Amino acid sequence: MSDINPSPEIDSAPEGEKPARHFRSLKDLLDFASGKDLAKSMEQMGDAGIAEPLPFPFLALVGQGEMKLALMLGLINPNIGGILLVGPRGTGKTTAVRSLLDLLPQADRSTCYYGCLPEDIETGGIDAVCPDCAKKYAEGQPLTAPDRVRLVELPLNARLEDVVGGIDERAAVHERMRIRRGILAQADKNLLYIDEINLLSDDIIDAILDAAAQGIYTVRRGPVSATYRARFVLIGSMNPEEGNLRPQILDRFGLRIVVRGLENANERLEAYRRVKAYLTNPRALINLYADEIGDAAAELQEARKRLPKVTLPDALARQAIELIQKMGIDSLRAEITWFESARAYAAADGRDTVSVSDLSTVAPMALRLRRSVFINEYFERQKSEEDELISLLAALDGSKKQKS
Ligand SMILES: [Zn+2]
């Protein structure tokens, strides 16, 4: 055994940058930022009169711990299968999603207008990319560059053609390039946010959910077709008062967060103070949280790096699956989401092995709203039908025996 035990507290931050401060866990960090006292700092804030859109700082959101945690887990592990925020208006769903801008990690992204990727060549050969990228690839030049993960918002009036892509008027000779990239392709390796997801038309929502599940999708327009990567974290929000979400759609979201208004009067007052501070001078409020936001972003990036190493012991996984079965949940997505979010949580905590407490922390978000009344009734009907069939067959068999 080696005596060298490199402390996880030491960061190899590039020169000039201060190393990230470490909180014991993501939850600590969220609690710390939530509890930050604005009262004194606010006295120095004048009215800056800035009209530019600056997102509200994520860490300044009061309460809503589960929503904040779910969004952070989504940034750490895109395989959690999307996040659905369900709640009435004015509970900060959209504000929370937009405020993620401060925390978004880095990812490698295509530098080409057509979104060509080296993976395209690996799977589809050199013809799978545009002539410019084929040339670059042959010369050993990179087709991607590190870039910040982005937040892509789907406009409510988007047409199917905008979502999946359509014929490009500036079409080149190259077949693949005749199709303009749609929002789904642009969302590759990004976050895709859909507000009021329950108001989208079925064909659009199906296209989005299929692409989200496969990580890839194909568009056909007459004789032309093109395949795009669409590996994004889907975040949807909805107000249940404005129409329900089909159960099949609900099932396809990994984490489900029920967002309620703040119940505690002190929290409401603090939320009011922060919103007021933000409206008066957004930059001052953002500066107030800048240190913690920097720390949180660095922690998220580290957790992303650690994630591939994080494992879930088999014995624990079996116990968890037993629990899912006891709850009468059929969808396999339940355990995928549950295990992947527990892995993300362990990674955020700086550990390589998932523990029982990781599983229990994320269980409610991964498992709630999964039991389907319809499916239960369906199976009951099915079972009584089969019982009837079996007894009829038995009777038939019995009468045959009598005759012979
Ligand atoms: Zn290209």
C-alpha cells in the first residue's frame, strides 16, 4: 500500500486562478448560498439602471432545494434522462433553469456550420462530414473546440421543421448539407429547455422525446436524409392547471420535481428581498454570489470528470430494484434514472462508490409519479381475462377426459 494519499482538497487550478473552495457536498453548498445574508450588502446597492438580461444567480434562489439539486445532477450526468418541473406559475421554475447559465460546464463542440463531428467519421466514414471538415480531418486538425454547454430554449410556437430541421436554401452539393440543422441538433451536448411542455403538439413532443432517448435522429425530406446527434439534457416545465401531460410523456422524464410555492414566511420575505435587489441592481446581486458560483461551477466540472469512475455495488442495486418492484413500478426508466442520479450525487460528493444515502436522497425525484393507475388496472383486467381463459381451458380439458 502506498503512503501517498493525495488530498481531494487540493486543486490543480491553472496559474492565476484561485483553487475552488470545497464544500462537503452539493447540499452544503446550496444551503450555504441559500442562507447568505443580504441585509447588509443591500445597503450598498444603488440603482444601476441596467436593462440587459442578466440571469438571476442560481445560488441566490431561496428554498426549492430539490429543484436546484435535480438541475445540478442533470449538469453532472446527462444520462439521468431529463428533468420535469411540475408546479403552478410564479414558483421560480423558469428563473431556476435560466439561472443555470452561470454554472454550465464545458463540452467539446463542432466548429462547423453543419455540426460535423469526429464521431460522424468514426461511424459513417469520411462522407459523413462536409468537404471542409473531411479536409481538416485528413490533415489531423480538430473538428471540435471546447465550449461552454449552452441552454437552448424551445420557443412555444416552434414548428416541427424548426425542431428537426428542413431543406436548406443555401444547399450545397453534399447530400447531408441539404438539410438545415434543427433545434434538436443544435441542442447536442447542451441543455434543451421547454417551458409549458404540456402545451406542445404531440408530433413535436414525440420527435423531441425520441431524439432525447436515442441521442440521435434522422430527418427525411423527399430523397434527402440526414442523421444528427442530439445528446441533450431535456428540462421541461409545466403548470398542471393548464392541461395534463400524457402518461407516456411523463414516464419518459427521469427526475420529476413537484415545485410548490415557499411555505415559510421568512423564506418568502428573503425571496422578496433578493428579487428586489435583483430588480434594483442585477449586477450587484450577481457579484455578491460570484465566489460561490465560481466554486459551484468548478465542483460541477470536477464531478463530471469523476462520474465515469463512480460505481453502484451489485448488492445495493438488487435491493433498490426490489424496492421498485414492491412499489409496483413497471417502467425500466425508474431504475436507470434512480441509479444514474445516485451516481451523479456520489460524484458531486467526491466519492467513487454509491451509498445507500445517495440512493435515498434522490429516490423521491426519480420514483414519484411513476405508478400508473391505468397500467395497474390494465394488468388486473388482463389477469382476470387470463384466469377466465385458464379456467375455461381446464373445463374443456376436464370434459375431454370425461368423454374419453
Ligand atoms: Zn463540417
